[in-house]
Amino acid sequence: MPRWSWIIITVLTIGLVGTSFWGYKEHEDKNAVLIQAENTYQRSFHELTHNMDLLYDKIGTTLAMNSKDSLSPELVDIWRLTSEAMSNVGQLPLTLLPFNKTEEFLSNIGDFTYRTAARDLDKEPLSNEELKTLESLYEQSEDIKDELRTVQHEVLDNNLRWMDVQLALATNDEQEDNTIIDGLKTVEKKVEGYSEGNEDSSLLGTREQEHEFKNIKGNRISEDEALNRSASLFDVKSEKDIDISQSGEGADLPLYNVSYEDDDKNVHLDMSQHGGHPLSMLVNRTVGEPNLSLHEAQEEAEKYLKEQKFKNMTLFRSSQYDSVGVYSFLHEEDSVRMYPDAIEVKVALDNGDILGLTATNYFMNHKKRDLPKPKVTKKDAKAKVNPNVKIQEDFLAVIENDLGKEVLTYEFLGTMGGKTYRIFINALDGKEERIEKLERKEINLAGNF
């Protein structure tokens, strides 16, 4: 055989081995992402089930208590558990499965227990109506706990995967044997019955309908229009490779669930059917070594938000994670920062690509606000801050308090003992609303667009 033939065979063999290795590596990377997502879903669900067990036990303990000194901390514990349970629900792949009644039920328990624990129970003890409410919550939480336990046993006994749930929901696959989906629908149906029974209760009212999307504007767009917009967002020329499905009946907001995958990246997008607004987008691809500074990538994030018609947004935090810049923006109105109207953008530092967008909070909360004038001066509010904190910046800001109500505050950013803190003082009564310790490097920059 001629020498050049051996050279060609050698080169082809090396190429084949290299291609095989690259394909194997890509396969392994994708599997690693799927395994990580599956582990997150499994952990969140088992924690949810555990927290519902604890919630049931805590409510039962509260009913047996007679000491006011013990009752108040117990009610705070119940409020904490409901917050954790809601966080667990938020980490499950339930975007396309209506689960809002369960979240509302947990929210109502949290509201009731927090309001009760916050008052002086010696002067204003639990009323007979409140005791009846606790008894009702105790019975209802038992049913929910038992249903979740049933689903958990099926998951463990049959080694069921949450990734299959995500796929079934995204593709509207009505499998009769999808145990997890059927089980969660049963939970939601039970809770819906409780909600109807509690409709007349002044104790369990909704929290100003915080689940409504108040800034979704525009006419309903078709699937073809959604595909066209998605292709532009994904920077994809052909729409035929894009998959699209609609959210399930009864969802809080009618959505198009859009996805795209090629050899380099896979993309997932939730788009509102009315107006075609991108609520969340995640791009998964390998990111190379950084070529852009955080400031340069910030300009890409600001440009992207302008293209998506978000106005009067101001950057309040940026962080770097490996080769990705993460930027948090707030809507600003009359020099007041609106924390409920937050948007997060992720940018690849290798070439400036947009890797992620989270605008759900913005569309849930954004509205024209009739803000009160501060009754407390900035000087008096600053006096409420620990004198050891060296204040570097201050703003007027609207935040949500522990009861989910919006309040006008003075926001102070300062340092103490090498740590950075963000402190919020109520601008109407001088109450210390919240203190946050910034765990990682967070850069606060002025300016808006």
C-alpha cells in the first residue's frame, strides 16, 4: 500500500477518534446537566413533603398550647415552614401545571400565623374564630401531607424521574400513568376545595392578588408569531427546529413554552401568549474564557433590555460567576427604586451573548404606583441604623415587607467589620424593615436607561 494511503488512513482514524471523543464529551456534559436538574427536583420535592409533615405537627402542637409565651414562637415557626414549602414548590418543574391554589393555601397560612404572632397575645389572645381557623388548617394540612406522601412513595418505589414530568408537561403528553402529575393534580384539586370553603373567611384573604401578572399587555399572538419572535431571540434562522407548546388549562398566565437545541446550545423560553413578552429564558452552552469586562457585558445587558422595551431600568447589582456576568435591574420611578419590579440578565463574558433572562417578578408586580411622601426624614432614618455601620449610599426604595405588602423605605448600603449590609428603614414610621448581608461581591452602580 502506498505511503500516502497510510497517511490518509491515519489522519481519518485520528479524526474519527477525535469526533467520537467530542461527541462522548458533549453527551457526558448534557447528562451532567440533566442529573443536576433531576437531583434538584428530587431534593425540592422530598423537602416539600418533609416540610408539610412538620407543618401539620406544628399546627397540632399550637392547638394544644395554653401558654402565650410558647404560642407566639410556634406560630412564627409555622410561618417559616410555609415560606420554605413555597420555596420548594417554586423549584419544581411546574410552570405548565396549575399549582397556584396550593401556593395560595400556603401563603394564607403564612399570613395568618405571622399576623397572629406579631401582635401582643396577652392583650389580644386568639379568638374562637381564629381557633376554628387553626383547626381547619390542621385538618387540611393533614390531607395535603398524606397526598404528598402517597406521591413520594410512588416516586421512590418505582424510581420515577422528575425530568419525565418536565417533558410530559412541555409536550402536553397526557399519559394516564404519569403518577407524579396525577398526584399533584389531586393535591391541587383538594386545595381548591378548601379555598372555596374559606372564601368568606376574613382571616384567609388573598395577599392583594400577588399572583396576578399586572403588566401583561397586548393582543394574543399566534404560535407562528411566537415562533418568529423566538427565532429572533434565539438568533436562529430557521423556525423548523424550534419546538413550541402551550401551558395547561387553568395556568396563572397563558404561556408558550419554547425550546431549541443544536450541537452548540439548548435554549428554553417562557413567552406570554398575550403580547409575546419573554418572561424567562435560559441558554445552556459551553462558555469560554472571559474576553469582556463586567462593565462591557453590562452594556450588552442594558442593550438587550432596551430591545425588549423595558424602560427606566437601573442596575443595582452585578456579579461574576466563572465566565458569566449576572446583572440585576430595578425599575425606577421618580428616583425611587422598585424592588418588586426586578429583572435579572445573564451575559456570557466570552462573546457577550445573552444566556438568561428572568422577568417574571417584573410582570407580576409592575404598575403605576401612587407613592406616599416620606414622613420620616432621611437624617432620622439614618439614625435608626447601627452607628457602627459606615453608610456609603442611600436611596428611596419600595420593597415588600414580611406580610407581602409594599412599603416605602430608605435604603442604606454600608459596611461594618469588613461585611457589606443593605438596610431598609420604613419611610413612614421609622421601623427597621429588613437587613441583608451581602454574601458575595455585589457591585452597585448608578445610572439608568
